[in-house]
Amino acid sequence: MPRRSDPAVAPSPTGRRAFLADSGTLLGGAWLTLNLPVLEKLSAQARVAAAEGKAFVVLSPREAAVVEAASARIIPSDGTPGAREAGVVHFVDAALQEGVFAGMREAVAGVVAVLDGMAGGDGGYAALPEDGQDRTLTALEKEEPGLFGLLRLLTVVGTFVDPSYGGNQGEVGWTLLGFQRSGGWQPPFGHYDRAYREAGGGR
């Protein structure tokens, strides 16, 4: 289980909620508002791929295994759903195909190569036990902060973005934050659009 002293992985359980809330706040607001139309375009392919178990389009099987394993250690399933349940690996595969993350294909391949190199062995990073994966992520954060930052960004976005946009399957990211979907994400919102929201608008 992740330790609070490991900066690369989320603490648990109450501290983990605070960590995730902070991450959601950092990625919320202007950045997500600006990029939601792009993320929405990715939603259908990511949801279908995850639901039907389709082959990855951009990620190789080994890359997908590493991304899934690493994201699951950044936001683990330690009593509450994590990145694996949110379908982060499918979101990443969809996001690398087009849009804001499309130019990061080589960087993601670099993350995988570095993690596998640090892990050693034929199985690479994905074959390590969880404590070994945590140590390797911590080393990545110290030695290659840019690559770790990209992995963390993709993990957090894939976990918390609205399920309509391909990630956060089953709204598990929102569950971690104690968030309840209530509509009114885009203006107008307030007392003057109460009837619109109560009728299901903004969802």
C-alpha cells in the first residue's frame, strides 16, 4: 500500500482524498474549461474501447500495461476505486490519438521506456510488486520530473474528467472526492436557472 512519505503516490484514505481534491482543483477551472470540447470528442472512442475491451490504437500492449500499472499506483484502489477502475489507460490511448495530448505520444513512450529501464528484468515495470512500483515511481519523480508530471497529469485528468469525456468510468473519481453531480457547470447557473437544472439540464 502506498506510504505517505512517497511523494509519487497518493496517501490514503483521508489524506488521499485531500491529495486528489488538490489535484482536481489544480486541473479544474480554466484548463479543463478550455479543453472540454476536445475531451468530449474523445469520449465515444474511449468509452466504447473500455466497455468492449477493444485493442489499443496508440499504445502497444506493453505500453498499456505500464500506463495502467503506474496510474494505478498514483491513484490506487486501496479501499476505494482508483485509476484502474476509472479506465485511465483507455482515456490515455484515446487522448493520444488527437487533441491536446496528441503531441505527447513520444513523451508517453519515453515514460514507459524509463520506467521499464528502472525496473529491469524481462517483465519491466508492470511485473514489479506494488512496493517496487512505488519505489520506481518515486525515482522517476526525482530523476525525470517532467516525465512523471506528464504521467500524473494524464492519470488525474483520466480519473476526474466527466465520464462523458471518456475517463472517470462509473464516476469513481468523483466518488473519491465526495463529489455529487448536480448540473449547472456552464452558465447560466444560479437561482434563475433552477427550473432548467431540476429538469435535468446541464448534465
